[in-house]
Amino acid sequence: MTSPYQFAHDAYAAALQNTYAYLSDGEESGQNVRVAGRLMLLRRQGKLAFATMRDSSGEIQLFVLDGVAENFEDFAKLHLGDWVGVSGEVVRTKRGELSVKVATWQRLAEALHNFGDKWAGITDFDLRYRHREADLWANETTRRSLQRRGDVLRSLRERCWAAGFVEVETPILNPIPTGSSARPFVTHHNALDSDFFLRVAPELWLKRLVVGGFERVFEMARVFRNEGVSPRHNPEFTMLELYAAYWDFEDMMSFVEELVAGVALDVLGTTEIEYQGRQLSLTTPWPRRPMAELASEGLGEEVSVHTPRAVLAGHLERLGVSVHASWGPGRCLAELFEHLCEASLYDAVFVTEYPVEVSPLARRHRRDPELTERFESYAAGRELSNGFSELIDPVEQRARFEEQALLAAAGEDETMPIDHDYLKALEWGLPPTAGWGIGVDRLAMLIADEANIREVIAFPTLKPLRD
């Protein structure tokens, strides 16, 4: 049977269920429709066949009678998973099932694979991720999670647009891995005979646009980091980064909490969500907690960026953390916070006042020059986003980059290279600006109630199969 080149359908399953909900058992509507989708169930009872057809909106039963439907015997021999297009009257069977009583039909595509009589689902994780196209039909939660990811993206964009942010695009291929301290992927450009790096963050490009006069910009950026794979990490992922001239970190925190809470409202209808069987609050305002305050609580004694390095290092060593010789008090404090506090931050919270040592692009705090006006948001015991008042002084920014270079020379792997083009851009003048970035995949995990990042990425990165 030759597959047609098109099928003009005029109805969807979910809309039919709503529109014809009034039909009584055994009642006919007198209305003909054309529907299309995939066969999920098919059973024959003599001269009668029942099929469940699923489209992108839901399911509808196909009611097929010999003598009414053309080519009844051929229909009864269809495979589970075949795509069909049918036309017929909307009826409700005597057993109360809303159905399309098939008059004509076409097989639109043949499925050469199926998943058994009831499409019970795929449980092999490798098969699910390598063949997401099958997983989407076999596991309804997969479709729901990816749909919610799409809803999250739409909500983020619409709320940024409504706040006056302009969506922009910046280069993915970069001459240096700039904007974040992460291990990059490298590739070679043949025509230019030069190595390029897939971007690890769009940050410095976006701030250059602010220098150029765009007061509010954002990018839904695909970024790449040549690092490990875990339930929270994928080598390529999506970040929303945005920058607002004339804001500081306090302005940005106020915007961020309303944005994320607004996404939850848009997609789920509430800011009090359930995540992995536990209630999680995204309701604003979110608490603001200085890093040193949290670390002190976790340790049971007061510590800060001004605590002697030897004391902080001693606490880390007692926790089993190997202290690198290049770490100063700021890095030690950040490590104490990470090991003692992160996992306990369940409801949405802002952690503030990060040390200068671990914040090479953030502006010094106006009350303590050893700290920065930086925040990270946490929820469900994991970092969700990062933002700060931007460092706008080109002289200090160069000094910070040079400090990063010294750390790299000392063997520290989490450092940022000197971006001379960005320094030149700062010399043209960056107004007071606040910036923020969020891992969209991690936000989608919260909204979709998924514990593994692969569940909210259509095609996660997998190790290639060898022939």
C-alpha cells in the first residue's frame, strides 16, 4: 500500500472529547470529521474492530464496522504503531466510548517496530534516550516532561519581552573559551586555519551589547562544557542569560524571583510545587542569606572571608576536602559552604555576598571589598542560577583576569582566560549593570518534577555505540 503525500485532517482527539461530551450512550452526532494519528491498540471482534488512535493532543477510539468502513479486512490487519488517517461520524458507542465511526481510511506510514499489545512502555534507559521518538509514544511522562520544558521556554521569553528585554544571538564559535571557568570543546576552522572553542557562556558578548547601547538584552543560549555527565549535567545545555543597564544585584534578585515564580504560575498554576514527593516553595519573596552566615551555621562556629586561611583550610581538611595550595580564604569559604550547606537549601533562596576570589566578573561589595555583590539562587538542594552587579572598571577587570592566569599557572583548573577584546570593550564604558544566568534544563527539571536532566532534554548526549 503506497503512503499518501498528505492527509488533510480537521480535528484533534482532545477537542473531540470536549466538543462531543454531551453525546449519550449509543447516540450519533451527525457530524463527520477527519482525524490522524498512531494506532496504539487494535482488537477485532468478528465483523467489528475497535482501535485506539493517539494524536498530539490525546486519544480517540476508532469504531470500525465491516460493510461501513471501506477495506475492513485490511484495516483489521494494521500493525500497532501504524499511522492512519480516517474520516467518519462522531458517535458514542453503547458502552459509552466517544468514537469516530470509520467510513474511509488510509495508512499514512507503516511502523516496522512495536512495543507489544498495550504499548506498556520502554524501561531500558539506553533505548529510551537513543530512540526518543519511540519513548515519546511508549511513555506518556516523557511527552509531558518535554512539553513542560517547551512551556518553560515560552514563559521565560514572554516575561523577558514584557519586561523590555531584547532577545539577541551571540557567537557559538569563540577564539577563546570566555565568559565562565569551564573546560571547553575545541574545533578547528579549516579556512581560517585556527582553533575555535564552542562557547561555555555568552556573558561577555552580551555585556558588549550593553556597552553598545542595548539597555536590556537576553539570550536563550546553547552552551557546551567538556565535563562530566550526571543526573544534573549534560555536555550541551541551555542557559538564559540577561543583562540590565542601571540595575544592581538587588534589582536583579527582585526580577529573578518574580520571573521564576511567574514561570511556575504560567506552567503549573502555582508557586507551591511538588518535587520528587516533597513540597517546594517558589513563592516570593525569597530569603537572602549571606554565604558566610550559612557556612557558620553549618560549621557551628563563626567564619567569614576574613577568617585566617589556615583556620578555614583546617575545617576543610577535617571534612575530607583536599585544599589546593592556590586557594585563599575566599575559595576556602566557598568550599565550606558547598560541602556543608548546599544540599540543605530546599525551598528557593538567594545565597549572597560571594568572595572576590571566586567571582572574577562581579563588582566588589559596597560594604566589604573582600566580597562581591553576587548571588546564586538555590532550590531542591542545587544551584539554579547565578547573578551579580557587573564589574565595570576595565583596570580592575584586567587585574582579576591576571589573577586567574596566575591560578591557572599554579595548577588550578577552574579559571577564566584573559579576554582582551572584552577588556577593550569595557574601555568604551559599561554603565552600572546587573547580569544573571539560569540553567534552563535545571529549571525544567523542577517544573516537570524530574530527577534526571536527561528527562527534560529531547536527545541527551550519549556515548556512541560501536559497530
